[in-house]
Amino acid sequence: MGGGPLNATQSDMDQLTQMRYRKLIDDEEFLKEKTRLKKEIMALRQAVRETELRTDKTNDLLEKIFNFAEHAKERFDNGGIQVKKEIFIGMGGNCTLLNKKLSIDKHLWLIPIENKKQSVESKMAEWELKKTNGVATKGDFDEINLMLRGLVDDVRTEIIDYKSYIYIPNLDKIETFGIKRYGGWRHETSDRIAENSEKVTA
């Protein structure tokens, strides 16, 4: 069963049944109130299901975004034209050239990763060194977890607030299909629900 409102409404239904058994209300009033509470319970259960679905889809999208961010540079450096094209789209697709320097207008959900990349990598390297020397503490581990949790929360906020489609290139599928075909994940975040549909374009 779901959270507070659903439990409270179910409790109201139980109390209503008890009142009928004790003949504190007549059949007409009982049936009227029972119908109202059943509709409310159904609506609340649907809201719980939608919340769980939205959470699952958001977590799935988060995993794809971080995987893309981790491997995009290496795949861009070593991939073909189609791979580079898809990574460019996944990064944001819009760019400017100023003084022979190319700048990409990155998607908002990639900016927290870029901003915190150096500090996270530095803290991870520090943790690995301490672990190797046998001086790592639980406090060190908790500090890394807190930093990573904050980063994930920042990215999650950006994708939940985004009101259109989020396209994350599936780099493995690009390689599989070759230069004439490509694929990725296309997520619709309108109405705060991420619709996870796989896109393959000839």
C-alpha cells in the first residue's frame, strides 16, 4: 500500500464499514460514502503507480546520461563520422566558433557533471591513495558518497524540470549499426513523466 493519503483514505473506508455494522448510518449514506472513498482510493493508487513509474524512468535516464558522459570523449576520439555526429547531438547540438575555438551549448543536465568532474575525480584519487596506504576512513567514504549524491540530485533536477524530449545516444548501438544507422534513447519529460522509448533512424 502507498503512503500517507492512501493509508488515511483506506482507514476512512474501514471506519465507514464499522459504522455500518454498528448501524450508525443507513444503507443509502453508507453506499454514497463508500462509492466516494473507492474513487478516491483508486485515484491515489494510480498516483502512486505513476510516481513509481516516473522514478524508475528517471533513474534509468540518469544511468544513461552518466554512462554517456563517461564514454563520450573516448568514443568521439576513436569513432567514425556517425559516432561523432550522435555524440555532438547528445551534447547539445548547438555550437559557436570564436577565435578558432569551438564551444558547444551543452544540455542543462550535462552541466553539473562538467562543473563537478574535477572535484569528484580529485576526491576519488585521494580516496584511492588513502585506501592503498591503509589510512582511508569511513568519513572519507561518506564524503565521497555525499558529493556523488549531490551530483546525481543536480542532474535529476535538470531532467525532471525539462519539458521536452531528452535524447541520449546509445553509443554501442551506433557501432553495431555502422555509419548508415544509429540509435539512442528518447525520453519525454513533459508532464514530469519520462517516457522511455528507443529510437532507431534509418
